[in-house]
Amino acid sequence: MERLRSSPLHANISTALDKHLEVIHVVQSRRKDEIVNASNRQRQGAPRCQDDRDVFALALAIKDMSVATRKARTTLWCALQMTLPK
């Protein structure tokens, strides 16, 4: 869209996209942690109550990703509207 406009987009658009990417990485990290911890607990025969912390952390990260995704979609829509010819 920047190429079509021949000028940079508003800074908030880049910020929203960067935040979206950052939140995706957090979700990936939480998921990896959950998998590793679950497999370690399964080997050790530990109680399942520890699993809840990993699941809650993952759920919170997914919630944050949902919010960031909506913001990114909105900012991309705005960027598209600014790019289209009038």
C-alpha cells in the first residue's frame, strides 16, 4: 500500500502490525511451554493442577492476540481506504 501511495503510511499502522506480530510470537512461546511442560509432567506422573497455569497463560495470550488481530485488521482497512483513488 505504501508503494501504491508513493508515501509512507501513518505510524499507527506500522505499530499495530508490529504489535500483532509480537503477540503471535508470545502465543507461539506459550504453546511451546505448554507442550514441553505437559510432556515433562506426563513422564514424571505429576498432578494435573500444574497444567492449569500453562493453559491459562496460553488462553490469555490468545485473548491478547484476538484483540491485536482486530486492531491490525482495522488499521489495514484504514490503510486500504487511504490508498484507494478517490
